[in-house]
Amino acid sequence: MSYRVNMAVTPEVEPFFDEASNTISYVVRDPGSDACAVIDSVMDIDYAAGRIAYDHADRMIGFIRENGLDLEWLIETHVHADHLSAAPYIQSKLGGRLGIGRNITLVQETFGKIFNEGTEFQRDGSQFDRLFDDGDRYRIGGMECFAIHTPGHTPACMTHVIGDAAFVGDTLFMPDGGSARADFPGGDAGELYDSIQKLLDMPEEMRLFMCHDYGPNGREIRWETTVGAEKAHNIHVGGGTSREDFVKFRTERDASLAMPRLILPSLQVNMRAGELPPADETGKRFLKVPLNEL
Ligand SMILES: [Fe+2]
């Protein structure tokens, strides 16, 4: 698969950092029209209290409204395990189409079982408006965009390339952050290495936007780098690290990591495209905590 990159298109990228989950959500604007997209939005949750809120999403909605933008797409780079998506909330206010990678169906199959969801939980991705395959193209205003299948962190991970900007999800972190874990169900360190190589094959000046940053070694939070910088300096894959060395390192590191604090609520909501589980006969909604399943 060769991807048709157009470095002459330079979208305007507005980041929205969520301190609770170290996630960076983005509004991506077409400089030639009012069209925009939202990438990887966040719903706030106080897990201990079982309370959700939409402060982060409301900041994005406010930005889109204040700038008179027209929301065409809501993109999820993958099924996040560390924060809940606010995509349906934003979509209900501003419209737009919600898209994710085709392999969402694998994630729905796996976690549908783990949460013992009934047959009313569809495992065919039909909660989304669009399921992207590798190389699929779409438009944001006048900008032609495409998705690259970049599995490894999860089987449904996609990188979205919009002009000279690529939104990599958790396929890469900043050069001093390295890479994301590959040990979730359906994850694979070797596949992650191969996916990262696809990204490093793009033009060196391509801007890369991270989904997460944890400010390693006390530095300030950052989210933007380039293919060239990752290729030269990424502490896990830069300087021509071999596949074998990467897989060994990643596998050993992952074995030492605890589960993300919000994995159980995140998966239950995100596998439903960000919708909450259905209400019971009293109108209340509940999240499950399956024991000894992860
Ligand atoms: Fe992730």
C-alpha cells in the first residue's frame, strides 16, 4: 500500500490537553474553508464517585462555535483504554460523522465477552458512521485525508493523515517518550514495530501529533514532533532499532506495567462509540467491574 501524501496542505491544529488522562484532543481546521474535525475527544469521569462530566468536550465545542466552524468528522484513532470518548456528546451538539478503524469489531468481540454483554450489544461496528480500512480517503472541507492501519497497540489503531499533519494515536509517543504498550488484548509488539515503520517512511517534515504525553523526566507537556525527529531520536525505535530488539524490550516493559486506572469504564463506553451502557428499568446506568478477567 502506498499512501498519497500531500505536504502542500497545512491544516491548523488546535490542541486540548486533558490533565486527568494526559490525553491531547485536537480540532483540525481546513485553512481554506470553515470545515473542521475533532480527533480523540475526552469525557471527564470521577471514577470513585461514578460521576461523568463534559468540561473538556465543552471547551472544544466552545472553540468550534466561537470560530464559526463546521464539524464534519469526529475521529477516534483507536479504542482508548485510559479515557472515555465524548464523541457522541459532541456529535449531538454539532453534528458530523463518527469514524474509527474497521477492526473495532475485534475489540467489540473481545470486550463484549469480557463484560458479558448480551446480544443487544452489536459487535459489527454499527455504532459508528464510518469504519476505515487501510488507505481509505475522506474529506474535511477541501482537504483530502486518509487513514493508515497502524495496529500493535490495539488491533483497531489507525493513523489519520491530513495534509502535512498525521495524528498517530498511540502508535508513537514523543521522541523522549518512546512508544505505547502492546499488551492489551489484540495488541502485538511486532505489529507495533511494523506500524511505526509505516509512519517513519513518510516525509521527514511531516508533523506528527500525539494522543498522549506524560512529560518524561519532568519536562513540560508536548504533543507535536516530526517524522524526522522520531526517526533520529525516538528512544524506543529511533536510530534504526531492529524489530527483534524492539519486541524484546517492549514485551519485557509491558510485563511490568499495571492496568490503566480507567480501563474498565473506558472500554465499556468506547466499544459503544462513546455511548453509555443502556439504562436499566429504573432509568439508571451502571458500569461493570468484571473480576479476574484482565
Ligand atoms: Fe491508547
